[in-house]
Amino acid sequence: MKPHDIDSRDATATDVGFLTPANLLSLARIPLGLAFLAVHDLAWVAAIVALGAATDLLDGFIARRTGTQTEIGALLDPLCDRVFVFLGLVSFLPTGNLDWAGFVILILRDIFTGGVFVVTRMAGRHLPFQSRQGGRITTALQLGALLTLILAPAYINVAILLVGTASVYAILDYGTAGFRLSWEPESPAPAGAAGWEHRIDG
């Protein structure tokens, strides 16, 4: 989804605090995701998906328009996306319309990127990925899978195949880019950049 981070080469850090309007919109996807577990009416579930997508479109737009792009916002956006999608998919496991194998395929990209993030942090290294097309496509298809479970669960295997294919592409793309960047010397951060990093995923 559209990030509200900016390229580390062009970033100018501004101390605007944590609870910016954009960050609050990102954080709103967590209670919306929890609502999946409490709501069973499909019309309400569809409304939750629409609200979650709206917050994701607006957080980046508002951050750019108000000049409140922050490092924490760049991390919150993809994190809240993952929590939202994960909880939405989990809510369909008890219905029988989604089995565990399909669930794992739908979150395969997230498992990979989350694992890379944790391992590189534990190793004391920073892997400077940019938001990439494969990640954005995968996230959009994950939301499409949620809508498929709501509107046409008989076709969920098609959505799983699409997400799985996009995830494999995204993983290969991230892995190739990460290997290439890991061998490049780090360029010094511009004045005022305060250590901005690329997101690992889109």
C-alpha cells in the first residue's frame, strides 16, 4: 500500500511527535483488525475492509500534505497493514472457507519480510530496502483475498494462487535487492536526515 515514508536520500527529519494525524490513521487499522474477530455479519466485515483500505490511502496523503513524514510513521504503516490483514484472515479460519494451508500462503510474504527484519536487527545490521512493486501488489491482492472470502468464498483458491504467485515474486525481488544492497557501501546520511531507512516492504 502507499507508504508515508520518503526516500532516505531526500528525507529531512522533523520532530513532529508520535501522534500525528497520519500515524493515528495507521494505528486505527489495529482496532479495525481486532473488530474482525468480534463481528460476524459479512456486511460489517466488508465495511471494516473498506475502512482499513481508506485509512491506508489517507495516512500517506495526509503525511505528505502536512509535512509530517516520520521514521516511526514509515514503520507503522506496513506494520499496521500486516496486523490488519493477518487478523482479517484469521477471522475466516473458523468458518471453513479458509484452511491453514491457504492462510500460510496468503501471509507468506509477511512471514519472509518479518523474519528478515528480526534476523537483521538481532545481528545489528540494517537492510535498506525500498518499497517495491512486488510488495505493493501482494498487499493489494491480500485485501482482494479478504473481499473474496466475504463476497465469493468459492473462488478463494484463485485468490490464494494470485497472492502466492505475487509473494514468491516479491520474496525473490526483495532477496535479490537485499543481496545487492548489502554489498554496496553505505552513503553518508544528508544533513538532518537523522538515520532514515527504507522500508523493507510496500
